[in-house]
Amino acid sequence: MLLMHGCAGIYSLVEFEVLEPATVSLPEEVNQLIVLNRAPLSMNSFEAKDVQGLEQKHLLILDTLIVKSIQRGLLTVFRESPIERFHFPYWVDDRREDTTNLEAMLLTRREVEDICLENGGEAILSLESYTMDYEEQSGQPYPDPFNAYRYYEISTKIKWIIYMPGNPRPFDRYTMVDTLYFTEFQNGELIQRHSTASMISESFEKSGGKYGKYLVPVWNRTSRNLYKGKEESLRKASKQTNRGNWDQAYEIWNELSEEEDNTAAAKALYNMAIFHELDDQLDSACYLVNEALKRDTLDLIRTYKEEIDTRILNQRELIKQVR
């Protein structure tokens, strides 16, 4: 997706999506993922004040809401990832019984191999435990009742471990800590009513999604500034990009890049580099930004040099991850 925004001044903004690599690279031989729910079903997963008077049947309902929300967030990210072999993980429940201590009791090497063999997977994403804290904050500052406020704060902590068959130790450990705020009243006005269930569900779904982004490449929105002002040629090129005529704009930049005015030429070469980046021609973009820096070391061009170098490094990692 490509979006153009005209701005007053010497720049115009172009927004587009970039595929960024996962933080963790799973081995190439991993074709099928197993998501294992080992989280203890325990009152210890919650602050005592939040579960006071809660019966076991209510705990089961709350636990189901939380686990399903985590799974939904994780699966949404997996389905949007270009790694198609991770689109449909197997879901397995094998709840831990060490409910008096939420510290992880690791799976043995034999247990990992048995789970993988039984379910036909090559890696286990184990949900080891989760905790939640629920807070309500409200007040009506005296003497102004119109400043009344109420918001809810939900803090979550989820521990994940990745197990691989044949490995005596976990492949990776990750703890996701997050806090979401839900405003109901602000400055005496009703903003939005929230049910407790919806807030809990949204909090854990977001945490599940964030863990998914840790494991697979994801599309993220980024932006670049194009030079458009001062030089008449740049203004003409900007009008062409606003109309979607990028090839015509490139011709103008190309002519300007050969001018004796080093600053104007550097700006044109920089814009040409972005043109190639938008077409995923990162090596051409890198070459052109280097040429731009030979003409003038403008701050915007130096910053872009770092960004394109990072994208090239990420591209190499993406090639390994997406096959």
C-alpha cells in the first residue's frame, strides 16, 4: 500500500508497508508448529483482590476467555505472515499441575519428543503461565465535578518457551509484560463503557499478537520524506508524484541529478533512491543514496542511508525466514 501526503514546506510524505523479519528465526526444518497450553489453572494467576469469592466454575470461564484470546491474537498474526507453513498450528492442552508455584517446570527431552511425534510437529510454542492484575481508578476532583474520571488498568504477564525435539534445553524463552488502559469517563464525559470480559479479552489478545510478531515476519507501516520545495524542478516532480505519475517524476529527478548544483542534485538522487525502495530495489536505492551523499551530506539523506542499510540487512534475514 502506497499513500502520498502533500505537506507545506520543502517535503512531501510517502507512506508504505515494509515486511520486517521476526526477532527469532526458527530452523528451516520446522514446518509444523505446536502451540501447547501448559498454563496452570490456578487462583495464583490473579491478584487475591481480583478473585475474592470466585468459585472454581467461574475460574474455568475466566481461564477459557484468557486462553482463547491469547490464541486468537497469535493466530491472527500467523495467518497474516508470509510464512504459510505457520498459518495452521496445532493446538494442544496439557495443563501443568504445579499450581502452587507458577515458575516453569520445564518439559523433559523425552516429553518434547513424544509431543512432537504424537502431533506431527517440529517445534513447540509452550504457554507456560499467565498472570493478570485488574485495577480501577476513579475520582472527582474537588471542587470541579466536571473533571470526574474513571479508567481501568489491566496488566498481563505471559511466559513462553520454545522447545525443539532433540535439544536438551529450550530453544528460546520469552516473557511478555504489558499494560492496557481503558478510559470510561474523562473530564466528566462518558467516553466508552467497557465490560470486564471485553477488557480482559482485548488485553490478552494483544499480548498473543505481540508474541506472534516476535516469531514471524510482519508488515509494518513506514514513511519517507521526498524533497519537493525550493527548486522548480523538484516542485514539478512533486506534482507528478501527487498525480501518481512516478515515472515522469523520476525523469525530472534524473535530469536534476546531473546539475552542477550539488545540493539540488543530492536531493534528486535521494528522491530517486526512494523511488527504487518503493519498488523493493534496495541495492539500487543504496547506490543512489551513496551518490547523493557525495554531492551533499544533508541530514535527511544521512538518516535515510542508515534506514536503507538496515532494510538491506533485514532483507537478508527475511530470505532465510520466508521460503
